[in-house]
Amino acid sequence: MKKILIIVISAFMIIVCANFFYYSTRFNRQISNKTLYLDRQVKAAGQHTDSINNNFSGDISQIILTDDIFCFFSDPGCRTRTVDRMKLFFTQYGDLITGIKFYDSNRNEFSLKKDETGINWLEQNFVLHVQDEIILEEQLIQEGGSQSYYVPVMNNGSLSGNIVVDLDYQKFFTYLFRNSSLENYQWQWVLNDSGETVFNNSGWNLSYTGMRKIMDGLGKRGSESMVHRADGGDKPRQIISSYYTTRLLLRDFCLVYSSPVDSFRKYILMNSLPLVLGMLAVILILLRFMTRIISFRRKENERLESLERMLSGMVEEMPAGVVIYNRHREIIKANSLAAEQYGYAGGDEMKGKIFPEPAVTDENNYFSKHLGGTFSPEQFVILKRDKGELILFRTSIPVTFNGEEATMDMLVDVTMLESARKQEASASSAKSEFLARMSYEIRTPLNGIIGMTDILEKQELTDEAKNVLGLLRRSGEVLMKIINDILDFSKIESGRMILDEIPFNFREEVVYCYDLARTNIDESRVQLSCNVEENVPDKVIGDPFRLRQILTNLLSHSADNTSDGKISLVCNLLENDGETLKLGFELNDTGKSFDKATIKKIFGDYVTVESKVLQDDDESGFGTILARQLVGLMGGEFTAVSPSGLEGDKGVKLSFSITLFSNDKPAKNLNFDNITSFGHIRTLVIAGSQNRDEEILGSLHKLGLAITVTTYQKSTVNQIRQNLSHNGNRYQLLVILDDREFDGFTVAGEISASGLAGEFIIIMISSNDVKGNLRKCIVSGIDHYIVKPYELKELYDTVKISFLQVDRSVPVPKNEPVRRDLRILVVEDNKMNQKVIGTMLKSLGYSFDFADDGFAGYIQAKTRRYDVIFMDLIMPEMDGFESARKILEFDDTLLIVAFTADNMPESKKKAEMSGIKEFIPKPVRVDDLKKFFTSHFIKN
């Protein structure tokens, strides 16, 4: 309340002071402007008077100094000429002169005047009875009420007479001030050298203060101003006066221009009256507003007091610890539960104590990460106890308590939640371990079954044996598919499934799934159709394997449930923002129809592995539910309704969408038809400031490219732009290197932003392949993306796509023979797998050694030099991870390949950390081994 009152009073004083300042400033400005105006006027009048004074004597001398003056009374011609000069002089100074006369020492006298009309001249020429006194020098003589100015006339050095000019100062000053006098607002008055007022056009008989200052200025020439008082007239008044001291015909005068100050005040007050009234209205409104605020604050304080009482009651009854403290962290209020948490007997005992600042430790970071994942470490308070620790989750909110700004901390005991989380994490870990073990245990015998079928298929068999062998292979593949579906379920459920982002042809994938589905239907009874609309792009980025899983599983479901009729798959483009594509699918059939409960059972909600296993009567398998979950993982939506609407009440209609990314690169208008060899391709390689990748540079040299290597700097983009003007040495190809230390995509982005991406073919070679890199390539104008490690042929083919006329062959020919003299060690504890792998290697023409466990493999690798080691990962005694780590400690150049039935992501990551660079999943196929040897062991 006091603050508000102070604010209002301050506002009122500010308004008053502002008004006073405004009026004072405006009044002073008016005074200053009027003073300046009076100064200009009085200077003009004074300078005019000075001019008359200066010219008067000269002009009268022109009359006296002529020869005609001496024969004035004797020669009519001389008189006529002299009279003409006198008339001209009279006319020139008519506002000051009333008459001119000339008399000589012979009692001759001539006078010149104007009649009352001021038009006609009156001339008199006569002889005086008594000789007038001849004045020896220029004098101003008072004669009655007028002034006469005497000028001696000399003839041959002797005084011969006088010219007398009669002056009327009143007439002169009246004429001088005729345009400057404004009744009641401005007047003029004149002081003589005796301090007498000789002229006054104010209309009042006034006496003035400050006369001494004016008299002191007489004879000094120039103008000054002052504010003083004038007494007389209707009332005393304050005036501004500007005065100018001058001299007129041997007499000093002070010309004064005066104006009353009160007229300015009236003017300002009259013009400011609306503003003053407005200010008063504002003040009244403020006062009214203040009274309302005071009333509102009074009610608000009463309400706050009521709320504080309610808050105190709620604090005590809340099922969480509550501590209220001020800005100095001094505890104002604490409930009994908070006291219990901090080991006090009651809340009153905590009052007045300092509430400790929250400390952030590794434990806080741990709990913020694992208890929800969205909380900050500061929100957890760990209190050590004799038996374990107490974990509190803290939430702070600002409050007003007892009229004081404070903070309320609510402390929730989450100790049991952390215990439950640990149990859940332990159970999840056990489940993952179980799935990995199950995968291993099932894949191991499958490795033998499928491997042996691969070998037997190459033998000469009877037709019956071939049929049995085909049935055996199909059974093994079905079992492998079930295992893969279970593992995919586990990955989705635990959030560990990561979608690939690779370029592929969308239509080819759909056609592949369509062709695969045709093999499962009787085309004489079921019509299968597939239509991908024209607006769906061919080139996309995404996970083709997961797309294939979705389509094959759903098409397989429709095929299994449709014995007659039709199955229709339609795909269309729903959204395309230039980067992201949303594709819609509609799969209709005329097979079995299902009720809602069965639909939910077949396609389900997010069914877990455990719930699926427990539903014994569910014959739908994992495929449909896996497809639905993959749709959600790919950013889409899934709906299933029955019937489909194709034919009566038959069939199922499946509508779903997925999100992919566009791989349509903007066309570059480049013509390289004149480039016929790799040596003609001028190539700029842009690398980071760290060590250059000699392997990449070596492969570029092998192609024969004319390369220039530069370390990226801020000026690199400008250098590239300048190179465009070098026709003979212009770059055609930019190769940007990307690794963990150097972000090549930043360079590509700057090149694109500078408008240079369309001027070159750009290849990005990355040793830091992460999700999203391909999409960055599209945005940055990169034409090709290559990931290390790569084969030289891949680099060759990439360059050849953009430079079609080059005729250089691949440095390593396609059909180069594979080495057969390899020293191979197979570390495998399962005898059946040893037999299968051994048979496959023999069929490919290789000899090999076996080791029955990881330790035996380590010993053999230490005693004999091998070219490659095939390592099982899960073995007794020493597993494959430890064995690989120990082997690479003494020979880090050795190539170790994992033969593993454990297909979990954690196992693969663990193997990579152990130094294993290649993976061949079980069951091992002969084709997998062929690809491996072709990739790594071509003869030089």
C-alpha cells in the first residue's frame, strides 16, 4: 500500500514539476524570442538614425561648399541653383526638418519652408533691420520649443554667414516609429542625454525603473536589453525593453522599444488551458484509480491471508514432504513428512534453519537418466541413511507466504520406484539374454541343416531325394523366418530396432513383393493386382528390408485367407514436401471376413512377445502384428476393417502409410562429353586439417584422376568460385572427405549456399556413416555418397556414371581370380558346425585348421600366422570376444570374421569393440563365403 501511495504522489509531483518546467521553458522562450525581436527593431531604428546623423552634415556641406553660396544674394542664377540644392536637402530630410534659412553679414536673409499642405514651397528673401548674430561653429540651439542647427558659412577663410536648419525631433521620432507601435503590446520611447523622456507613443505617462543602466549606456553606441517595471497608466507592469544609444546632430539619444511581459503570460495561459485541464483530469483519474487499487489490494491481502491459512493446512496434510523457504534459503515452513525425511522430530524444529542447496553428483545424473529420462539432475535429492539411502524427487514452485516471496519444494519419495526400475531392468536384461541364447541354440542346428542342404544340392541326386531336400530347405527357412520375427519383436519392444536409410528403387521393391506373393496363390482362382500410381517417385531413401517385411507379411496374410476372388494392392503419394514422402497403401481382398475382436487379435495393439506366446488359439502368427509395428516404426498409421467392400461381406481392407525420404536430386546441366579419360578429370579433394586419409587419396590416384588436395579453410569456397573462370584448369569433380574430426557436410552446405553445387560433380566419401547422411546429400547437392570401406570398383563405377565418355578400365578387373593359398583358422566349439563349415571351405578349394574353443584359437593364432580367422562368439571357457581381443593384441593386422548365431545388436557392437570387422550370420551359406573371399582376397 505504501509503495502504491508513494508511486501516486511521485507521479503527481512529476506532473506538477513537468508542467512548471514546461510553462517556465515556454515563457522564457517567449521572452527570449520577444527580446530578440525588439533587439532587431531597435537596432534597425538606431542604425537608421546613425545613418541620418552621418549623412546630414555631409549633405549640408554640399550646399555650403559651392561657389554659388557666395553670390546667393547678388546673382539670381546662383540663388536659383542654391535654392534647388536646399529643396533637395529639405526633401531628403523632410521627416526631421521644418525649415531652412540663410543669412549673411550684410543683413540679407533667405528662408525656405513648406505650407501646411506640405506640397508647396514658401520662399522669402529680405533684408534684416538688425544683423543676426553669426555663429562661429556648428551648434544646436534650443529656440522656444524647437531646435535649430547652425552651420557657419566661410568665404576665403572669413565667416560670412550661417545656414540654420530648424529641427522637429517629435516629428522625426513619430516617423521613425510609425510602423513599430502596437497598442498595449509594444511602444517606443526616447531619452535624451539629460535622462528626460523626449518621446513616448505608449499613450500613458509612464515612469520606468532601471533608468540608471540606460543612462550609463549613453554615448557608448550599440543595443542592450533588460526586463524592468513601468509605473503609471492603468496599472504597474513588468516590461521587456531593448534600447539603442545613438547621436543625432550633436545630441545623444537612447531609443527604447518596450513590450509588456504579462501579455506573454496571458498568451501562454490561454493556449495551455486545455493542457492544464487535461492534466487535472489525468490526476483525478489517477486518484480514482488509486482508490480502486487500494480497495482491491485490501481485498487481495485478505484473500491471500485466507489462502496462506489454507496453504498451511494443505502443506501439513500433503502426502509429500513440503519445505517453504525464503530467498536466503531460511526455512519458513515445513510439514511433518519433510521433517521425517530429513530426520527431525517435527516441522517446527526445521523452522529457521538453512535449507541446503541441491548438490549434483553422479548419482543425480544416474537417477535423472533412468527415472523417466526427462528430469534434470538437480531435481533429485539423495539422503544417506544408516540402511541404504533415501531418494527424493524435488519440484520447486515460487509462492508468497506470510507476505514474503518464497519457494516451496515438494519432495516425493521415489526410493521404491528406483527399486522397481532396477528389477524391471534386470528382468529386461534377462529376457534379452534369453532371446540371444535362444537364437544361438536354434541357429546352431539350423546352421548344420541349411548348410548341409546347400552342399547336397550340388550333388547328383534322384528326383525323390531332390524333393525331400527341397522340403528340408523350405522347413529350415520357415523356421529361420520365425526366429527372425521373434528377434524383430524384441527389438521393437525394447526400442532398439534402428531403421536403415539407404537409397533404393521403391517400385522394384513393391514388384518384388508382388512377385513373391504370386508364388503363394493359385492364379487360376485368385486374381492378384498391384498398382503404384505415377506420382509416386522411384528413387527413395529408407529401409527396403523393413518395407519388404511389411508388404510380404500382409500379402501373405491375404493370400492365406483368400482361396477365390481377388487381392488388390494400391500405393499412392499422400504428402511430398520435397524432402519427406508419405506413401499410402491399400490392400483389399475377397477372402475371409473377421469380426472386430478377431481383427484386433490378428493385427492387434502393440502385442509383446510374451502375450503373443500365451495366446494358444491364435493362428495368425507373428507376421501381421510385426507388419503393423513396423508401420508405426516407419512413421505411419495402420487400420484394418472387415469386410473389404470389394465383394459383399467378404475380405479385409488394410490401409496403412509409411514415411520415406526423397532421393530425387536436382539435375545439373553439365556436359563432359569431351572428357575421354580419367586423367582429364580435374579433381579437387577437400580434406580436414588433421592427417589426410592416404587410403582414399591412393584409390583416387589408382583411377588416374588429376587431383589437387586442399585443406579446408574459410577461403576455400572463394577459391572454388575463382576457379570457374579458369577454362583450361577448371575443376570438374569435387571430392569431399568426411570423418569424425572433419564434418564434410558443413563444407558441402557452404558450397551449396554459395550457389556452386550445380557447377561440379560432387562425391562425398565418409568414414563416419551415420543415419541421416544420405538426406544431407540430397539437400547439399551432393551427387554420390560412398562409405568406407569401399572397393575400388565402386569408386570407378561412381565416377563413370557422371563421366560417360571415359574409356579407362577398372584397375582391378572383375574376373580377377581369388587366392586359394590362404591360411584359415576356424574357431568353433560345435562339432556339427565344424563339419558344415569344413565341407563348405573344402568345396571352395581351401584348407583350414580347427580350434575347439576361444583359448585354443588364441594359442594356435599365436603359434602360426593366419590370413583369416572365422570365430564363433559364444563358446565355453573363453568366448569369441575375449579370444579376438587377445589375438589382436599381438597382431592387429589379422582379419577376424564372426560366425555367429547371436544376431542381437548388443552382441554386434561388443564384437566391433573387440576388433572384429566382418560378420557372417548363421546359418552360413556357401554364397556368403564366396562373397567374402572375393571381397578381401583377390590375387594381385
